Amino acid sequence: MSFLELLAIIVSGTLYTATPLIFTALGGVFSERSGVVNIALEGLMLFGAFIGIVTTLLMGDTWGMAAPWVSLIVAAIASGLFALLHGVASITLKADQTVSGVAINFLALGLTVFAIKKIFGKGQTDFIQFRIEKVDVPILSDIPIIGRIFFSDVPYTSYIAIILAFVVWYMIYKTPFGLRLRAVGEHPMAADTMGINVYKMRYIAVCISGMFAGVGGAVFATSISGNFSGGTITGQGFLALAAMIFGKWHPIGALGAALFFGFAQSLAITGGTIPFLRGVPSVILTILPYVFTILALVGFVGRAEAPKALGVPYEKGKR
Amino acid sequence: MPKITLSPRMIGVLVPIVSAVFGLLVGAIVMMVSGYDPIAGYGALWEGMVGTPRAFGETLRTMIPLVLAGLSVAFAFRTGLFNIGVEGQLLVGWFASVWAGYALHLPSVLHIPLSILGAAIAGGIWGVIPGFLKGKFKVNEVIVTIMLNYVALYLTYDFIKRFLDAGNEKSYDIQETASLASTMLSNITGGSRLHWGIVVALIMAVLMWFLIDRTALGYELKAVGFNTHASQYAGMKVSRNIVLSMSIAGAFAGIGGAMEGLGTFQNMTAMSSFTGIGFDGIAVALLGGNNAFGILLAALLFGGLKSAAPQMNFTANVPSELINVIIAFIIFFVASSYVLRWLLSRLSKEGK
Amino acid sequence: GNANKEAGDTKKTSGFKVGMVTDVGGVDDKSFNQSAWEGLTEFGKKNSLKENEDYRYLQSTRDSEYEPNLTKFAEGNYNLTFGIGYLMQEAVEKVADQFPNNQFAIVDSVIDKKNVTSITFKENEGSFLVGVVAALTTKSNKVGFIGGTKSPLIQKFEYGFKAGVKAVNPNIEVVAEYAEAFDKPEKGSVLASAMYGQGVDVIYHASGATGNGVFTEAKNRAKKGTKVWVIGVDRDQHQEGMPENVTLTSMVKRVDVAVAEVAQEMKDGKLEGGKTLEFGLKEEGVGIAPTKDNVSQDAQAKVEEFTKKILNGEIKVPATEEEYKAYEAALKK
Amino acid sequence: MSYEYVIEMNGITKIFPGIVANDNITLQVKKGEIHALLGENGAGKSTLMNVLFGLYQPEEGEIRVKGKPVKITSPNVANDLGIGMVHQHFMLVHNFTVTENIILGNEPTKGGKINIADAALEIKKLSEQYGLAVDPYAKIEDISVGMQQRVEILKTLYRGAEILIFDEPTAVLTPQEIHELIAIMKRLVHEGKSIVLITHKLKEIMEVSNRCTIIRKGKGIGTVTIAETNEDKLAELMVGRQVSFKTEKSDAKPRQDVLSIRNLTVHDTRGLSAVKGLDLTVRAGEVMGIAGIEGNGQSELIEAITGLRKVESGSITLSGKEITNWPTRRITEEGVGHIPQDRHKHGLVLDFSIGDNMVLQTYYKLPFSKGGILNFNKVYEKAKMLIQQFDVRTPSEYTPARALSGGNQQKAIIAREVDRNPELLIAAQPTRGLDVGAIEFIHKKLIEQRDKGKAVLLISLELDEVINVSDRIAVIYEGQIVDIVDAKQTDEQELGLLMAGGKQREKVKEDA
Ligand SMILES: Nc1ncnc2c1ncn2[C@@H]1O[C@H](COP(=O)(O)OP(=O)(O)OP(=O)(O)O)[C@@H](O)[C@H]1O
Ligand SMILES: Nc1ncnc2c1ncn2[C@@H]1O[C@H](COP(=O)(O)OP(=O)(O)OP(=O)(O)O)[C@@H](O)[C@H]1O
Ligand SMILES: [Mg+2]
Ligand SMILES: [Mg+2]
């Protein structure tokens, strides 16, 4: 296998597996920047995957090829609403945010599979008839070398995710909304005295994070797994969380981290088929992303401050 | 209005109870909405929890690892740490216990304690890593433990295949001398898989209570957990304490793994996804108010729910996933007890 | 949906009750659990038994549930209880000891007890046949195998397949990879992408849900006009290949036939426990899928030819690495 | 329309769970005046102001702004009414720039994008108009406390505040900064603004304010015109009894050296040397005060002595024993007591009960624990005793430290440290943010230690406190002791000059 071919496979594998992580990690950035810990990403992703598949299955005949794409939007809305539960618990009811997140994860797993059994009378769905496919991007894929490596065998969602990362960056660092979001996550009382509604901001952030995670899950389901069961999302949500922290709570950082994870994963999987990796036990490659994350946290991210008010429920007039 | 006076202690007891009840109510509503008969459902559930001696035995057996997972989470929590890494610590503990149980040849009196110790050490080491990183580099332990869960998952899988492969995704069985299984316990519970681990679990619960609430070490660990600066000013070694409490938490979880390895299964399966006990542990610790006795009760409840789920499915055709929904809502209610506590404390205030 | 209509009502029934416990896959895993349930359902219908009463299944959500689930049937006085999959071996052994008066059966594993019937398959024989088809279909002379976990059982698939390929053309290269998971489609798809990427044009998967990823990848490539094939496993996976039609054929493992047969013979008292039934080509327990749309004429002919050779013992299909080494050496001469 | 008062708060009552923080309080502020608000810790000053600023909603009472009755339901409303607040604990986002902090909440935008440049320009103008000299692009975490406070002021001005509330603005400032602040406040009223000033420092009230309203235990005691009163009267009104300011004490009878520091060099967190070859000796039976502008190495010096910070070079000896770079615990056991400057952060475990806090350094020793096992009876006996001796106002020894007022938290800490009966007692900012009553008490305790023949090292930014309590005063400047003066011979001017690095001691003497 030529080196170019090999590179192309790894790159496309990277983008392919990284995409759901990117969406979800971006979601995480929103909620954690506003000071709300989001362990719930896993559950929100699962919920999104569920909505994505069910929508595509039920509407496939009517919408055809558009179905999976529409399902992403539906998933975004549904998961956004589902996330509000996390909001109510951790913002209004002052629950421990990590704990509430754990609860969301339980709930998502329970509800979705319960619903699947109710709707389809079985524990996992059929395969969707229309998927989000890997494509060769017109024109771009014809560019010599670059085209083969970066614009072939990749679903459009990957590019959307990457572009979105920059949009989010702009939102958070250049707009009033972003300034307020960060203020609420750093020093909510200060924001409050400046007339910013802390609760509202946090609700919005959590809702957005739900939408992104939902899309992440739906993308995973409609482009990778192709059907839904309780085991469809196993850990991708936590991996996205890691990516977000690895990326220092910064959209572009999260993007980079997610891509790195995707890279390590696809290396781990394809390792056996790659000549110079044959010798390496695949377990080494498999645990690589996790070990690197830890090392990264120690090395460069160690000092990267989390938002100061992260995990602290805000109470008016309490210090 | 009537004089109600509730001590914070009382409230602390009421909150979980009320939450559990609410959780079950939600479960009932979900059943009704989706066209199942709650009475039948809960009837079956109850049947599956305590209906027969065997059922009760299974409830107790399921409870064992939950107790240890809960203790692990709670211990860390009480010392200002969040141990979301129980899952990984439990897996390495499980593996270590099985390895020791298989490789060593000793009389039971030595073999069992040694295998459990092995598990404790393995889990402890898995806890030391995040502890050390937090103590030395201020790295967020939540994220490190999550990462280590996956490392543990894949490493144990690989190690089983590499060193203990008995085919069929299983490791070799442990020696008889290392087994916690008990025909006696099994017989009195109508042939359930209840094993001596239940005793271990009880001992560990007492140990945790004693460590945290009665010893100077516990005092120091709590102080560091609440306020590292003040502890440092008072001459305590902060990072040493963080490492210590994470490793103790890890040891509890590791022993939880040993309970599965030496008790329930007598071996370890090469798993490609988590057991879920770790996260159940968070729920248990929370419902148990991070206190040893509460954890025993919480574990009993969740153990019952989990082991009875198939029964509910069997006789009432209610999908067992309902249990996760119920547990989720119980967690919500406890975690959101802010409001509940506030209400209750208002009530008691009115009384005065 | 299956509401609780049957629950509670306790009408006396024919008397013969049979249950089965699935592993975590569940009865719609598009694999042997599903196949087994189809067999049991067919048996039930044939004997006009009531579902969920005379015959039913329990899905396990954790491996710690195998034993309790089996026990439930035993306690419910089910005459026969199937444990589906080798993962349930120990559980069946334990429960069989505790309920010596109940009959049990295990699929894909052998238990030597007089109240347990063991059902195994000669997957290597079926795999051999699809190997033949693969060999006669590949243009790149490069075919691939993706296994779930590297266990003796799955290796039967691998070596049978390799043997079949080599039987047709020893020069065809066979790449074999293991995803080390039956439930990771993303792994399947990246693995497949790597294989197809290096020129493989037919992949035989024996990896449960991980295989879904293989189909996804093949479809993606088909969409883009590069014709690649997948060979399904356990059941006729023609549907999974649609609409891009990438399923070349499937190695069917008739767990349904086996289960139905064992249940029937038990009911009719023709079979007492303790036997090990091995289902191979002869017993029509394994074979090549009915849907042959994509299998060329001469390939079908060759399959016929080899089937005979296997049935009359002319070819002994290897099931393990050693046997395969020997087989290959023999081919060389 | 015309009005007598810009602000009128009539019969305000604010109740917190279990406590009436404000009980029918009335406050009337004239236009263009500086109106002081005086009261003990926990009297209800901050609460009243938070009500005025819309952070809390009062149970009863009406508020009039410029004569018009208003409902101040949120800080937004307050801002719109021209009310701005400079909080006791700054409300600044540390990793934001000055500009970002100021525009937060009503950001000027261009095409959806924040228009930082324009905002910064406007802020620069404002800062010049009021002589605040703030750099709009500086990060908060990089600027001094004084500067941060100016940013707080700018925040209110940027929103066009007419009425400014200052909650204990001087508690955190150095003498120099205080002078500058006072100038700024005068400038503000001169520009037509009105100011409500909360402070515990009577001297400041006398210096700047026109009128003063006094609160005691949540109740309004009355309003006095400063011109017609004096410090003693104010103190009496506030506490409800006579208070003595000049802590009367006999002359010191110093004996052998207890602490002697030779040529000490210590680095700060950034690794720059903060203490540079410092020499200092504290003798038994004397209070050695350390005067200096914040950030001249005081904190590093203390941390070095107590083993919290590594000593780069030089030596520290405690009654003849070298303790340089010993671990904190050993130093503590060797006989060093430490009243840290940040009581909330370093002094107490706020979530522990007062009782548990009383044994923070001794829990592992007899009688509190035996063989690693705690004996709670002993712990709480001890706590009960200390709470009585030091008159710590707390419901019980089981009450969490968090629930106590700052003053009482401080008393608890002092009880703990003094009770260990250390050879050397280090007191850093022991009275910061406390009312005169508490201050008096604490000063007494320090003198008691001295008279028991202990060495006391007092570090404070309050010059009058240093002069009052100390026997000798060492002036620290840029990490060195530039001079040691006799407390009875010196005055604020002299210290001020020395602290500023001036070496004209002789000259001052001549003038005197
Ligand atoms: N948010 C709150 N919740 C409950 N009680 C409070 C709250 N804020 C203040 N209190 C109580 O109200 C009383 C008044 O507090 P406040 O902060 O107004 O005092 P203060 O006069 O500002 O004290 P200091 O002079 O120390 O600043 C205190 O006894 C305090 O315990
Ligand atoms: N939300 C609250 N709950 C309980 N007590 C409170 C609350 N807010 C303030 N207090 C208490 O009210 C008292 C007065 O408040 P304030 O913050 O002015 O304290 P303080 O004595 O001035 O301490 P410091 O000035 O060092 O913050 C303090 O003892 C504080 O602990
Ligand atoms: Mg105050
Ligand atoms: Mg104060």
C-alpha cells in the first residue's frame, strides 16, 4: 500500500471518528464556560443518537436522502430540551453538577432503550435506509495529493464540524454573548451586579451544549453505527469531555484535541494493517489517547485554568 | 400551626427516603404512560427483590460490589475529591484478585486475604495516579479518573487474553482456596450466588466510617479536602493527603472488583465495555449521604432493583431499562434536595 | 409493542414449556440470538404454543444476569431452557447442577452433563464455501476477514474461509484482522476502510454488530462507484447490503434449525439430555445463504462441487491454526 | 422637580433565615454629600446597601430616588436610577481586561462584534476626567488592589452613576492608596456625585464625610453631622458603650532574643527575590511591629518564618535553635503561633465546626487523639473553654465556622493560637475589616502575650495600629528592614516617609 494511500486512509479515518467528538466537545465548551460541569455529554449524545435514528427510520420514506440530515436538526432540538433537565437540577435546584450529569446519563440510557422497546418491540432498531455518507468533495478532491488525503472519503459533517469550531470561537471571544458567557463562568456575582441574568445565561449555555452533543450523537448514529441500541454510544461522550478539557475549554483547542483522539483511534484500529505498526500491540495504540490526555493535562494543560466558578451553583447574595 | 422541629440530622435522613419514594413514583408514571401496569410491575419487582430466599440472596449478592463502589466514591467525596474512576479501579482490582486467586497456591486463610489485598493494592495504585497528579500538578481528578477507566478497561482485556486466557473471553478460574463462594450461604438462600463478600462489605463499611469519623487521619483528610490552604498553614502535607485519600478510595473500589472475581464469577471476562458498577457507586454514595450506614441501605435498594429487573421483565413484561430511569430520578431528587432541605428546615423553623 | 396482556392471566396450557436466555445481544442482534428466537418461534407456532407463556426469551443486560435468567426458567418449571452463546457456558453448568430435573441446552459450546444438550456448528465448513465464492469473485486477488474477538470459535470462521479461498487459488492473499469487539461498528468501518484501501475487494466478517461498520464502509464505497463486497455471517445479510447491494453472500448458521429441532425432539421425547449435536453441512446447520443474486454461475457451480467433496469427506476443512497449516502444506504439494 | 434627598430609604427591613439583618432602618442622603454608614460587624451595613443596589429585596420599607418612590428589583434598575456600588469584595473577572470588565453587560457593538477600541477610548477619557489613571487594556490579575478598586469606580461612572456606594473601600488599601482614594472621592462629590461610604475607620469618617448614619445590630441608631461630633462619640453610638482607642499598656520589659533572622533571602511566587538579605530580631516580652507598604515582602517574610515558603539563603533561629526550612508542623511544635492575614482562606476550615477548628494544629496529639484515634470529648471540652475565655459569639462549639461573623471568626483563631502558648506569636493584619470593639479586644490579647514574656511580631498596614500596639517598629521596604524606630518616639509622617523608601529620618527629627 502506497504511503499516500496509507495517509489518506488515516486522515479520512481520523476525520470520520473525530467528527462526533468535535460537535460534542464544542457543546461542552459552552456549558462549562458558563460554569456548569457537563458530565452529561455522554447521555446527551446517546439521546441525540436515539432521536437521529428514530427520525431517519420513521421519516426515511417521506424525506429520502434528506432524512438523516433533517434528523440532525431534530436531534439538536430534542437534546437541547433534554439538556434543560440538567439545567433545572444544577442551576435552579443547585444540585451538584457532576452528580446531576451522572443522573442524566442513567436517564438517557434508560429512557431511550425503554422507548425503543416500546416503539419497535425490540432492544435495537433496524438499520437506517439513508445514511450520511463519506464523499469525495467535488473539485477539491481532484487536487493532486491534497485532494486525495483531505477531501476524499470524508462525510460533509466533518467539514461542518471544523467550520463550526471557528464560528463558536468567534461567538465566545468576539461577541457580547460570549463575554457574558465567560463572565458568568468566571465570576457570576460580578456578572449579576452588572445586570446579567446568570441563570438565564447558564440555561442558554446548557441548552446549546445539549444541542451540540445531540448533533454529535446523531452524526455518530447516522454516519457510523447506522442503527441504535443501548450500546451505540459507549464512552464517546466522555472522550469529548476529555477533548474539551485537553483543549483548555477553548473551541479551537477542543477541535485539535478531538482530531488528535480521532487520529489515535484510527491508528489503533488500522494499526494491524499498517506495515510499520504491525509489531506494536494494538492495546498500546488503543490507550494512547487516554494516556496522552493525562500527560497533556500534566504538561501543558496543568496550568490552564478551568473557569473559576465551574461547578459552583450560583446563589444570589451568597459568597 | 403544629410544632415541627427537624434537626439537620433528621433532614439528612428524610431527604434520601423522600427521594427514593419520588423516584419510584416517577417510575410508576412512566409505566402507566407507556401502557404497563405499575401494580403488576412493582409487584414483580418486589417479588424479584425479596420474593423468594434465592431472590433475596441475589439482591444481597448484587449489593456487595455496590457497597464497595459507594464507599469508594463517598470516601473521596468526604475528603473533597470526586472519584469517577471507580469503574477502572474496580476492573484492575478484579483482575489482580483473579490473578492472585489463580496463580498462588495457599491455604484459604492466606489465599483469600492475599487475593483481596492484591485487589486493594491494584485499585489503590489506580487511585494514586490521579491523586498524585492532583496533589503535585493540580490536575483535575475527574478527568484523569475518566481517562484511567478506559486505560483499565483495555489493559485488563489485553492482559486476560495475554496471560490468563481460558478461551471463550474468560480468564482461568481461581483456585478453590481463593474462592469466597459459600455453599452454606447459597443453601440458606435457596441456591443464590450469595458469598462471603457480604461480610467483607460490612467490615469495609465499618472501616470507612471509623477512618473518616474517628481517626486523626480522617480529620486531616477532611480538613485538606475542605480547605487546602488552611490545612497547609496548620502544617499538614496537602499533596500527601490527596494521594492518600485517592488511594484509599481506589482500594475500596479494587476490593469491590475482588468481590466479583473471588465471589460471584470465580474468574474475569475480557470486557469491551464497562460493568456500570462504578457509576452505580456514585448513585449509591449520593443516596447514602456519603455515610457508611446510609451506603449499606442505598446499596441494598439499588442492588434489589438491579437484580429484580429481569423478574419484572419476566412476569410483567416491563423492560428492565425502567430501573435505570428510576435510579436516575432518585439521583436527581437527592442531588436537588437543596429545595427539599430548604422546605423542611423552614418547617422546623416555623415550629420554633 | 409487547404490552402486559399475557401477564397475570393464568390459563392452563399444553404442558411443554421452553425458554431461552440471550446474551447481551438480544433477540434482534441480526445474529445468532435472533436466529435462535426465530427457531423457537417457529417451533412454538408449529405446536400451537402461546408466546410468552409456553415459549419465551429473557435478554441479559450484563453477564452477571445469565445465571438468574436461566434460573427463572428452571424455577418456572420450563421443561427446556436454551442458553445462547458460549459466554453462557458456566452459567448453564451451574444452573444445570442446581436443577437436575430440568433440561437445558447450550449453543456454540459443549457441556458434559446428562441434563444438558450441547449444540455446536461446523462454521469452518460454511466459511469454506463463502471462501470459494470470495476467491471466484475477487478481481484484486486480495480478500479480507474481520473477526469479532480472537477466540477459538471465531477462528473456525477464519481458517475455514482461508481454506476455501486457497482451495480455488492459492495465490490469493487473505488479510485477517480482529476488532476485539462485537459491538463497535466504528472499528468495523475503519478496519474495512483500511482493508479496502489496500486493495481488498471482498471482506468476510464474523463480528456481530461490529460488522455493521463493514457494511457501512462498503456502501460508502459502492456509492462512489468502487465495487466492493461484504460477505455476511450467521444469517442471510442480503438486506444489510441494500440498497447499494454490497452483500456478496452470507455464511448462514442455522441456529434456528438446530434450536427448533432440539426443542421438537425433546417435546416428542425422541431426545434425552447429555448429547452433543454437531450441525455441519450434512445436517444443513451451516451453508451459503439462499439469496444468490450476486454469486456468479461458475461460483455457484464450484460451491456445489466443493460441497460434495466436503460431504464425501474428500476435503477435511480445517478449524484451527494447526489444521490449517497442515491443510495449506498439503495444497502446496 | 426639586427634592431634598437624592436617596431616601425609609423603614427598610430585610430578614435572612434566622436573622433580621435590617430592622426598620432609615437612611437619607443629600445631593453632593459623602454620607458615612457605621456599624459593628454584622450590623447590617452591607445588607442595607445591597438592598439599595437591588441585590436583595427588602421585606418592608420604601426607597425614594430624587424624591420619586422606586422599586429597585435588580442591579439593572439601580444602574438606570444612577446608583452604582463598589463592593466590599471586588466584583471583577480576573482574567478579563479592565475594559471588558467595565463594558460587561452593555457592550458597544459593531456588526454583532464587541467594539473594544471605542470602549477603551471612552474609559480612558473617564479615567482622566476623574484622575484615576487606569490602563484600559491591563488584565485585572496584573494590577494592584488599589487599581482594581478604581476599575470598580469606573464601572459605576461608565454607567453614568450619580450616587456611588463604597462598602469598606479602605479595608484593603495601603495608607498611600487610601490618601489617593480620599482625593478621588472628594473629586467625585465636587463633580456633583453623591457618596455613601461604609467604613470601620472613624478617622476616615471624620476626614471625608459630611454626615454619618449609625446602625447597631440591624437597627438604625440615628444620623449625626460630622462637624458636630468626634470619634469617641461615634464609637460609643456604634458599640453602645465607651471604647478606648489608645490601648493602654505598661512599658515593655524585653529579655532574650526569641526570633533572630540573619541575611534572609526569599523568592516570591514568580521567583523574584521579595526578601533580600533581611535582618531582624524579636525579643521576649516585646511587640515588634512591621510597618510597610503592601508588597514589600511582608507576606514572604511571614511564610518563610512559618515554613510555608522556601528560604533561599540566610538563617532563621528560634530561641537559639536553627529552624530554617523546617516543615511547618515542626516549626509550630517548636513554639510559633500564626494569625494569618486572610482568616477565611488560611485561618479556618469554614466547613468544620468551631470546635474542630480549635485543634487544627494539635488534633494528632494527646489528649485530642491517642494511637491515631480522636477523642471528641476532649476536643469539645477544650473548644468550650476557649469560646468562653475569648468571648467568641457562637450558638455552640458545634456551629460551622462559616456561620460566624468575621470578627468572631478572628477571635476563634486568636484563641487557638494564643492557647498553644507559643514563644513567638505572629499576627498578620489581625484586625482587618473588624469593628472597633473587636479591634480593642484583639489588641488587649496581643499585649497580654507580651506581658507573659512572649515575643510578638505584628504585621499591619494600619499605621495607627502598629504605633499603638508595638514597642519597636521595623520598617520594611523592598524586602529589607530599612530602619527600626521606637514606637513612642515616632509618628505616622516619619513612618510614611520610611515606608516610601525615604531615608531622611534625621531631617524629620530636626523639624520635630
Ligand atoms: N446572604 C445572607 N444570608 C444570610 N444571612 C446574611 C446574609 N448576608 C448577611 N447576613 C447576616 O446579616 C447580618 C448583617 O450582615 P452584613 O454583611 O450586612 O453586616 P455588615 O454590617 O456589612 O458587617 P461588616 O461590618 O462585617 O461588613 C449578619 O449577621 C449576617 O450574618
Ligand atoms: N450568605 C451568608 N450567609 C451567612 N452569613 C453571611 C452571609 N453573608 C455574610 N454573612 C456573614 O455576615 C457577616 C457580615 O458580612 P461581611 O462579609 O461584612 O463579614 P465581615 O465581618 O465584614 O468579614 P469580611 O469583611 O472579612 O468579609 C460576616 O460574618 C459574614 O460571615
Ligand atoms: Mg459588610
Ligand atoms: Mg466587613
